[in-house]
Amino acid sequence: MDKKGILIVVSGFSGSGKGTLMKALMKKYPENYALSISATTRQPREGETDGKEYFFISKEEFEKMIANSELIEYAKYVENYYGTPRDYVERQLESGKDVILEIEIQGALKVKKAFPDTLLLFITPPTAQELRSRLVGRGTETLDVIESRMDRACEEAEGMDQYDYLIVNDDLDTCVEEVHQIIRGEHHRSTRNTGFMEKIKEDLNSLKGEK
């Protein structure tokens, strides 16, 4: 079987719990996954550390990375840039780890275009009301920002059908297991194992020739 890692893009509405879900997945299965760290021009939230949640860089630094083709994708979201550094992702995939990118829908579709084998997962709460409750409950944003995130969610909902799997994040533990099993199953997809299949065909034919 192919030992190379799978590139996985996880998107979801702001407040869907995708960050919490990814942390729980990484904690339960640290040997399987590498969480790609995005670069961003937004200010750190309380408790966030540079190089852990994000690489916090200036607009000038970010635009230099764009110019040097050092990003797999990038997008502008609520007046800030977000992007995925290429080098880290490629090294992790080659080492056999499945690399998870937690990015917005614009970036997800760019990655899928550049890397057609990418697995796209969309995370959503069970209801729109639950989404709003989670955003309010975070206590990190003003009501104006919450409204803009809800408006954005309406736009993002239009792109949900372009993802391979839809994950309803109701119970965290159940959701972690669902995501893990989906990714495990992807490793067995025939299109991801063309090298293995060609080798089996060759071996079968050579054995047939020995008769």
C-alpha cells in the first residue's frame, strides 16, 4: 500500500468547532497526523502563540511569500491574509503523515485545484442557532463581528456541496472518530494505490509466465 500521506483540508463555519476538533484528533492520534500551521496577518487572540496556532507575520512579509510562491494557497478573510506554507506540508506528506490544513473555503478549493487528490471535509454544527450560540459564547468578538461571521456563513454554505464529506460536529468524541475513520478509509481508495496495483499485476503475470 502507498505509504505517502494524504493532504486533507478541513473547513467549516467560524464557530463550528473545527479548531477544537482538530486538536482532539491530533491528541488521540498523534502518530497519524500533522496539523499544518497557517501564516496570517491577523493579531493573535489571547492564549495564542506564534508558531503554534499560526505564524503571525506582517502584511509585507506575507506578500513576499506570495511573490516567491512559498504558499500552497492563500486567501483574504475579514481584512486579513491567511495562507499555507508549502515546504512544511510537502515534508510531512513524504514522511507518511496525513497533513491537515484548517482553512477557509476559498483556499480549500484552490488546494483541490492544485492537488486533485486532496480530501475535503466540511465541519458544521447541527443547527444555525447552535452556530450563533457558539459564536456568542466564545466572548472574543463584538456583536458586529458576530453578525459579519453569520453573513459569511450564509455565503460559505453555498459551497458545502463541493466537499467530499460533511461532518456534523455535535458530540466531540463521536466526531473525532468519524473523521479518523473517513481518513483511514481514504488510504484504501484504489486511485490512491495505483503503484501497488501495477506491482500486483506485474507479479501475477510473471507467475503466470512461470507455469
